[in-house]
Amino acid sequence: MRRGLHTDSILQQVYLFSRCPPRRLPLTLPSSAAAASRLRRSPCKMAVPLLTTKIVKKRVKHFKRAHSDRYIGLKPSWRRPKGIDSRVRRKFKGVTLMPNIGYGSDKKTRHYLPNKFKKFVVHNVSELELLMMHNRTYCAEIAHNVSTQKRKSIVERAAQLDIVVTNKLARLRSQEDE
């Protein structure tokens, strides 16, 4: 079934107005004005990220230490091989890759999360106020050692300031179940 150009432009306007993640909109628009306004209004109000460029990761896998799979004493965290005969250091074909500057991320998209925001760790409501003017670049992440009571107040204030919180459901679910 094909939609007309006019319908597509209206649906795009509805999507831009709602500023929420795209969702399946009906193929035909509702006839009444009240139903149309219900479509425009959306329960979620979130800041739209400023970043429009695609985040490209040259390599996602971690660089593992050479021979860490062979010996228990060698942990997999990267250490540069320094041996005179090391195949990894000499960059032989088919051996463990070494990290170098070429794997670096694009300067414009460095430190961005997949949701296209940079992370800012928040411990209390006053720290959240710092993000008021930067809510399209940074998202808040509540620190791990913040109590449930403070978490609720941080999440409420973030909703008022239109700030995205990455872990807003953490520790709140377990309290509601009890």
C-alpha cells in the first residue's frame, strides 16, 4: 500500500513535533482533530542529540595480551611485547594485533555513546544542574553509590530539565517490587 506525498510530510511533521524515537505510525491519519492531536503528543519527552554524524568504530574487540590464552599467570589486559624474538612485536602475519594510533576514533565522535550523547556521571541534583544548557550533548549517568531516595529525586529533576538519564531504572525496580 502506497502513501501519498502529503501524508508522508504530515507524518514527518508529527514525528519531528514529538521528538521521540521513531515508531510505527498508522498508514491513514485519523479524521477527528482530537485523535490527530493525540498522535502528536507523545508520552516520552527526550532531548534530541546534536550529533548527526554516524559513529564509526574501527575496532570494537579488545586488544589481548600475547600468550594470555596460553598461561594462567598472564591476564588478557594489554601489555606491549618487548622480547627480542617476539612475533607479535615484529608484526608477523596471523599473530595477535597490536594497538596503534590508526585505531583511534574520529575526533568528532570520540567518547560518544551509541545513543549519540557523551556521558556525565552525576552524584546529586546540583551536579545535574550543570547539564541544563548541555542536554543535547551530554546525558547523565547516576553514580553506582547513590541511594534509591536520591536516585528518584535526580530522575525527577532530569525529567524537568529534559536531560537523558542512561540508568534511570537502576535500583528503582527492586524497591517497587517489595
